[in-house]
Amino acid sequence: MRLLSTSCGCNRGEIIRGRSHRSGMIYLLFLLAIVMSCHGCPDKCLCFSQTVKCQNQDLDEIPHSLPANTKVLFVTGNNISRISVDSFPDKLEQLTDLYLNGNELESVDAKVFDNLPKLVRLDLSNNKIQSFSERAFPRNNTLQLLNLSSTFHSHSYIEVLLSVLQSGNLLQLTVLDLSNNDLVIAPADMFASFSNLVNLSLQNSSIISIQNGTLRVPPLRDLDLRDNSLRDLSTTAMAEFSLKPGLRVHLSGNPWRCNCFIDDMLLWLKNSTQVVDVQNLTCADPEGLRRQPLLQLDQSQLKCSGDMEGVLETSYVFLGLVLALIGVIFLLVLYLNRKGIKRWMYNIRDACRDHMEGYHYRYEINSDPRLANLSINSDV
């Protein structure tokens, strides 16, 4: 029995030592993996775990030789004006988050993200993009979040944005941030290809109206329209909102015009629970209703007479300007043709003079019988 117990004790000791040896090997392998992941970290960058940060280093291009296991990459606050297919020459199979905000970026070329097959979140905010290829994203991309806030600072570049959004390459997108851009008008087919979009921010984008059908396709749950230039909401837009029962809409900070044309909107606001900041909606004009909460408006306060008077005054002023312009053009034509007109008037005067002299001659002949006989004889 002692022999058996002794042998069992030896076996237990060997087992314990074997386990500790294996644990030590695993720990060493873990440290080696960390060292290998840190190995090859680009200059002016900080690498830890699977994250690489190259921030505020005045870089003019995306650093190369990035660790192959990079999962999150920050290249922000630099001076990179263009990214192309050469920006990511090596395939980064594990990269899911890419932050390129604040780089003075102007051009995004074709196939730039082809070597990032697992990219899920992309931040291009606070740049000055003027050119954005519709082939920048591969067909089978997995992008779910795209931040383009403060990226298109001129309305003339909105066509560039539309070409990207309407390319049909962002089918998996669920979150889109277009805030702080000069959009002015959201076209009807702007979001037609986003069948999975649930969160859309159009805050502070100078939007004056929402076209019919703009928000029909996306299954939105959160829509931010704050701080734009909306004066009212069309009946079609409100109907599209109502067809999405889970939708939350933000509308504060818009200059609502409280006149007789806002009746339908007021009725919708009072009966709907979709507008989360409805208590903050106030009138911008007319002057007498400024800062008046929309929910506190009475039907008798909504008038359009003042607006019609303003329209008539504007029409009269415009008519006066048109007539004045016509008068100036007429005088200018007369001045340019003054010699011809003068010649024409002289010709008319001479013709009238000859005609009057003929009448005068005949009158004298008819009044004197002797001249009349001479005239008859001469005719014979």
C-alpha cells in the first residue's frame, strides 16, 4: 500500500510539474505574440495589442508596414490630401475600424479599400473631399458605419457625394452621418439603395426641403434633422415618417414658418409620438409668433394675409423693375438708331410736304375758273 501511495504521489507531482510547464509555455507564446504584433510598428506611430495610432504627426500618406494583425487604425490630424490603392498595399485581414478624420483629405480614389475586406467602421469626417470614386469600396464590402460629417463644404461637390451613395456598393450600411455638410436639398433617390440603414444624421446640413420619396426605402429608427433650414414638412414626408412606427425624429433648431400652411404639420405633431424634441419646436416667423412653441399655437393665430400682402408688394416691385428695364432698352435702341430715325422722319416730312403742295395746287385751280378751263384743256 505504501508503495502504491508513493508511486501515486510521484505521478501527481509529475502531472503538476507538466501542467506548470505547459502554462509557462503558453505564457511565453502569449508574450511572443505581443512582441511580434509590436514588431514592425511604423515610425511616428504607437502600437499596442491590435491597435495602431498615428495621430497629429504631420504625415502626408498612410504609413506602410502596418502589423498584419491590426484591428483598429487611427491616422488622424495629419496632412494627407489623397488616398489611393497604394495607401494599403498589403491586405489587412483583421482591420475592422479605420479612422481618417481631420487629414485635409481631398481625394478618395478607386479600389482604395480593396485590401480591407473586414472593414466595418470608417470615419472620414472633418476633411475637404472634392473627389470620391464610386469604386472606392469593393462590391462585397462589409461596411456598416460611415461618418462623412463636415466633409463636403460646398454644394458644388454634392454630386460627388451622390455618386458614392447611389453606387450600390454600401448595401450593409446601417449608420450614416452626413451632418454639417452643405446639402440644401436631399434628392428623392439619395438613399434608395440603403435597405439596411437604421440611423441617419442630416443635422446642420442647410436642408430647405425633403423631396418626396427621399426616406421611403431605408428602415430608419433614428433620423436627425436638427439645425437645418426647414420651414415646414410636406404631407408626403409626414406620411413616410408614419409608415415607420419605430422611427425617432429630431426636428429642433429649424426656422418654422407659422402660417396657415402649417395646419397639417401641427395636427401630425399633436397626434404623433415620433418627434422626440417636439417640445423644443418654435416659430421663427411671423414676428408676432417668434419663439412661440408650435404645440401652443391656436388655429386663429395661423394667418396668411400678411404673406399675401408681401407677395403682392414683391410682385409690384418686380413689375416696376421689368417696365423700367423695357424703357431703358427702348431708349437705348432709339439712341443707337438715331441717324436712321432722323432720316426716316425727314423722308416723311418731305412726302407730307409734297402731298400738301399737290392739294394746295388743286385747290387753287378749282377756285379760279380760268385756271380750271386751262386744266381741262391740258388734260384733253
